Amino acid sequence: MSNAQQPLNLNNEELLNVLSFSGDATAIHVTEDAVIQYANDAMLAFWGKGKDVIGKSLENALPELKGQPFIEMFKKVWDEGITIKGTDTRAQLIVDGILQTFYFDYEYRAVKNSAGQTYCILHTAKDVSERMLAKNREQDLTEELRAANEELQAANEEMNASNEELSESRQELFELYEDLKESDIRFRNMVKQAPVGICIIRAHDLFIQDVNDNYLELVGKKRSELENHTIWGAIPEAADIYAPIMNDVINSGVPFNAIEHELVLIRDGVPETVFIDFVYEPVKNDGMVSAIMVLAIDVSDKVIARRSIEDMEERVRLAVEAAEIGTFDLNVVKNVMLTSERFDAILGFNSHVSWKKYKDAIHPDDRHNREAAHEAALLNGKLLYEARIIHPDRSVHWIRVQGKVYYGKERSPLRILGTLLDITQVKRLEQQKDDFISIASHELKTPITSLKASLQLLEKIKGDRSSLLIPKLIDQSIKGVKKISTLVDDLLNVSRTRETQLKLNKSIFNVSELLEGCCNHVRVAGKHELIFQGDKMLTVFADEHAIDQVLVNFVNNAVKYAPDSPKIFLISEKVGSMMRIAVKDNGPGISADKIPYLFERYYQAQPGGFNNSGLGLGLYICAEIIRKHGGEIGVESELGKGSTFWFTLPLR
């Protein structure tokens, strides 16, 4: 009998424990109410819930699913023993206390026993929200890339045309020069008929022997002004620069070639700047230079066109640099990539690195999207995708890549030219905008709903003026209106601070009088005692209304977050050339990890046990008011020992 160890069969608990480590979101439900029997960490993260949902029905665990189709789907799967799948399906879930929209690929599969009866439902899901967002952006980015490529193609065509013109001009000049050697008669005839300007000058006295019409047109002279004249007597404006050059050609017998020389010629009595390609060619007899043949062509149009292209290219380069766009040229065959300095900097590199390192910089979760985009680009010619990257310092950033594929014979891809843009800030702003809209919508909905309910009840009992509900409903309506007004004021204030429209109306006022007179709504409520401490004679030059707004915010926060602190202290003191004003409570305090973010826009620090509403703008607005005054703002707090919010103002 073999002594080999028999395989160990895992029990149900062990199997579920193993399943909890899966990266795929998985849950098991029982009964037609979809009671959650099991859910791994990935599924709980999608739901935004903890382990306490185990044993609850899906409707009780995620009440926000009411009105959405999923609960009915579970019942259908249980009753009919079928499988229901969905892709790119929209779902709204409350995650981190906020109702958010996600998109999932999912499957509800009925698991049956040997009798064909359903005994549980296997639920798997995958979050594809990023994919849906990418689809929405794809069309716009593709259009931008198409326009850029068309502009680049037009520039290339203009440059090619200029290069062809230059090549043709040089070829014509060379062929003419060769033909002139054949015979003197043919030479004279060709001089007259040549498509370039030609002038024959005697070497010993620089008299013009022959000149064709093209040369006359080039220098803007009549034949009578050149024939039987010395060259520099006929064209004195060019003598200073070109007379020494011609003398050197006569003495040395070595030709002089000039490309795109700029000079000023007097044409019809008007100075005109032109660009000339010309040759001073020595004509020799018995080894001595007897004449100089000048061959010239006006290339002003070509130079102006080329410079226009160069200027356009420079503008494009400056635009790319100003937009902080990185560029790359990828050899698809050899997997070698040329990059700009900005490209390397966006990916977090100080210098050019290997193709592999560029690929490895892509976030592991986005590498599949990158590979899919490259595969699609090789087929359709357009590269476009967004992805996260990881810098060498482990920080995460967002990039947008777009490019065009260039093909060889039989449409084999050779290279990809493209651009790289850092869109990290755009992504952050998009997230901030989405967060703000969600918060504002949620916070405005609550008081509006309460106000609507009160008004509806008032409508029903408006005929019964003796009803005891009327004063209560009026009070509730007033509170709702005040809450809406507060939220709207916060939105207006943050808009003004953002647009630098926050105006200060400064005056000199007594600080103690402001502290003792502010926040009467708290005093009237009678639940908290406001105690002033400090010098009653101190005055300050500031906007009294704005400072009162800061104090009211501090005190309201103390009342809200420290309800069990009956005494709230208002403290003023002189610290050097500054006035320091503080609001102190004996509440639960604030954890150290939250303090650095308290004065950021939309941030809400909610201590355990409290669920307070608001847009998270109050302290941000306070910080902007104090900054406008040239002061500082801060908080000192420790869990269990209360909090002190303070700010400083210049005394004068």
C-alpha cells in the first residue's frame, strides 16, 4: 500500500478564504431577496461597504439600488435559474458617503443542485468606468489629431515644392554652364536666349562685353545703361561688396559661387532687396583670365517661401514648447524611439532612456489599454490613448498620447510620429469638479426637500388658520431658506475669491466689541456660552464685516463639531505687530492627518459620530479673507483635548 500523502480537501470556509484574495469582484447570494452570503474585498470596495453587509439582502445592504434594475434581475435569475450578463452598464452606488455613477461588466449566474434547483447566485463584476470615459473623449482627440496632421502635411508639401524648385534651378545653371563651352557662336546665342541672367565682363578693364535680357531684368537696368560701361559704373550699388570678390577671381582664376546672396539693387530708381544665386566664372585664354562670365538668377521668391516655411516651423516649435508638449518618433520595426526633452521630463526622466523603460513607466493597470491602442493604431493609422504613468519617485501622473502611423510597402507600419501631453492637472480638476457638483447637488437637495414638504403641508391646511402646525411649518420653511441662502452665499464667496473679486472695506474698529457682539444666534440658542478673553482696548484696521464672517464660521464649527463643549472661548491678543484672534472649544478635537487639509476647497473633516452637511467651503473662504488682509490662519488641535482655530491681522 502506498505511503504517499493523500491530497488535502479544503472545506467551505477555507475555499471562501482563498476566494477573498481574488482581484475580481465576486459575491454569492441566496434566496430570491439576494441575501449576501459572501462578498470578497474587491466587491465590497465596489459597493463602498464593509463586512457588516454579509447576511443582509441586497436591497437592505445597498438601498440606493431601489429604482435600478439590478434587484429585479436577481429575482429573475433565482426564479428562472438563468444567467444574466451586462456590459458597460450604468449603476449608481453610494461610495464614501456620496452617490456616484459607475459603469460595470457583470454576470449573475444561477448555481443549481443535482435536482435542477437554484441554491445560490454567483455574482461577478468589473469596473469599466474609465473605458466609458475614454470613449467619450476619443472622438474629440481624433479630430484634433486629424487637423494637426493636415497642417503638418501642408507644410511638408510646401517645403518639398521649394526644394524641387531649388534643385531644378541648380540643374539648369549647371547645364547652361556646360553648353557655353562648346563654341563661341553658340555661346553668344545662348547668352541671349539663356533663362538665367548672364553678363560677360572683360577682365583687364571690367567693361561689359555682352549681357542678356534676363540679366537686365534682374538688375533693373536698360541695355544702354550697361553696354559700353564698366560693371561697377553701371551697378555702383553692388561695388563695395562684390568688386573685391571679382578682382580675386581675376587674379586667382578660381570661380566664385554664391547662394542666396542678399543685396540691394536700384530698380527703376527704387532700392529693392533681392536674393541672388550667381557665379563669377573666369574665362581663360592661354591660362590667363580674359573675361568674367557672371551667371545669375533671382531666387527671392524661393527664399521668401522657404523663410516663410521656416518661420511657420519655428512658430510650431515655439507653440509646442509653450504648450509643454513632448514629441516622439517611434521606429516600429526596430523599437527605437527618438524623444524631445519635454517628452522625457513628462515621464520623469532627466535624459533619454531605452524604449523598454519608456514602456515600463506606464502604470501596470493601464498597460493593457496602451497595448490595445498601439495595436489599433497599426491598423487604422491613428494612435490615441490616455494612461497613468509612474515617475522614478513613485508619484503617479496622467498623460495623453496621440500620433500618426506611417507605412511602407504593402502597408507595413514603419514609424509613429506623435505628441505627449501631461494632463495630470486636467484630471485633478475634472475630479474636483465632479466632487463639487456631487456635494453641491446633495447639500442643496436636503433643505429644498424639507422646504417643499413644509409648503405642501401649509397648502393643505391653509384654510385652518388655528392649526398648531402652521407656526412649526413656517419655522421649518425659514430654516430651509436660511440653509439654502447659506449654501448659495458660500458658492458666491468662493466664486469671488477665485476671480479675485473679493473687495475689502477696511476701517478701524474695536476687536473686543466685535467679539462680544458676534454670533448672537448661538447666545440666543442658550446651549453654548461664548466667553471673551483678552485686551478690550485693542483696535485693528480691517474689513469688520469680513472678519465677523470668519468668526461666525469658527464659532459655528465649534457648535457643530463640539456639541458637548458648553463653553466656547473668544480670545484676542497682540503678538508683535499682529493681532491674533482665536476661537477655542473643549470638544473631541481633530486628528493630525486631517489638519493639513482643513482650509482646502470642498474639504469636510467629520469626526466620528457626526454627519454634518455643508459644501466644505467655509474654512477655505475664511483663509482667502485672511490672506487678502495680509494675515495668517491656522488651527491647533489634539484628539480628546479640543481645538483652537486662529488667525492674525496686521495692527496697522
